[in-house]
Amino acid sequence: MDFVDYYKILGVDKSASEEDIKKAYRKQARKLHPDLNPDDKDAHKKFQQVNEANEVLGDPEKRKKYDKYGKDWEHGEQQEQAQRQYQQQYGGGGFDGFDDGGGFSDFFQSMFGGGGSRRKTKFRGQDYNSELKLNLTDVLTTHQRTITIDGKNVRLTIPAGTANGQVIKLKGYGAPGGNGGPAGDLFIRFVIADHPDFRRLGNDLYTNIEIDLYTAVLGGEKIIDTLNGKIKLKVAAGTQPGSKTRIKGKGFPVYKKEGEFGDLFVTYEVKIPTNLTEEQKRLFKQLAGS
């Protein structure tokens, strides 16, 4: 497997601090994000590499192993274990006590690869992590999206009711394995943007609507918008500003439960009339004195 220089990918040197790595990752991720480069396969590939580099260098333990073992950082502990196993079996002081003609060299090759017919240990490939940005209306219904991973188009099914921050796994779409081992997996985290008119909490939706003073006092009907179209709402007489009403079944779809929905909670905002005519003012004064 070719060596991947994660420091070079992020554009930092080996002495970079954790904060330097975070800043470099954010800068590269913003620049290469698939949403900003929908038709650029090279940008998509680099975006995956940037995520991979950040996953390793952004984790102090992984970074320590990477700095020590290089491309074999994921299997460094296995190499040390193999060395200890050899020492227990054959004695000796370690790598320096053997040459290319045999000893630990042969044992090491049998464990981690090399020439001849010796059995090679298979290693699972590294996992990838990515994000997919969606609007709230995108997850009202189950639908499919095509995403590009390492130049390959992958069709992804997004169930209705998917939550912000939810993570799904695509098995086998990570980095290739070593010595014929299985590929890693791809983990996709959904980032769902806020809606300007509706707030989602679990399966319920919350919204504010404005009614005039006369409807609040006398009652009536109000046509309101929901995420699934318009509905007619009955407003009770004497409705107070800030009071709430619940509309059952008009909330968000329940994840992977066909036909089940949360509720819609409506908060009333009463609009106080301005620029009253003299006659209207007289009537209000009359009501106030009665």
C-alpha cells in the first residue's frame, strides 16, 4: 500500500499543534466539500482524503501511531506483538539481532507480508467519515441520493424521518484492505439545516402563526401552512397571545415507521391593530368602559 502523507494533505508540518490541524482541516473541507463541487470528481476524492487525514491527525493516539509506524500505523501494535511473540519463542533482543537471511525477518514476513509462499496476515482497511447536508423538507419522504466516493457513484437511500446528526454505515466503501483483507466502511453523518418557519423536536414540529385581534377575541378560522401543504385551523374565541394548540398527526414522519407522524404545535401571536379610525377608537373606549 502506498504511503499517504496526511500532513501534506492538510498542508501542515509534523510540528503542527492540534489547533493548527483543526484550522487546516476546516479550511480544506470548506474548499473541497461536495456541495460546492458537485461535478468535480477530483475535489470529491480530495475531500475524502482530507477527512481521512483529519481522522488520524486529529486524534492524539492515532497521530502518535502514525508518526511512529508511518503507513503501517494501524497495525503497529500487531507488529510489536509479533516481535514479542518471536522473542518469547526464540529468545533474542529484537530486530537488531537478525539479518535478511532468516530469524525474525522470516517470521515478520510470514505475519505481515513478504516473498515466498508463507501466509500473509490480512488487514481490514481504514474507515472513512463524511457528511451529507440536507434540508428539513428533504427528509419528509424516503428518497435516494447519488453520492461520489473515490470516483464511484453510490446510490444511497435516505429514510423519511432521518434525524440531524444521525449516522449510517455503507459497508465496504472505506479504504482498501491490506494483503487481500476487507475494505473499511464509510460512515455518513446527516447534517439537516434549520427551517425558517418550523422547529423540529423529535417527531414534533413547532411553529408560530399570527392572528388579528378580532379573530382572537371572537374566534374564527385561519388557513396555515404545514410542511405537507395548507390546512384550515379553527381558532377558539378568547384566544390569548402566546397560547398553543396541538394538531395531531401533522408533525414529522416517524423514522422507518410508515404512516406514523408526530404532532404540530402552533403558538398564536396576536396582531394589535394600528392606525385606528376615530370611530374604531370610540368603540374600543366604549368596550373599555363597559
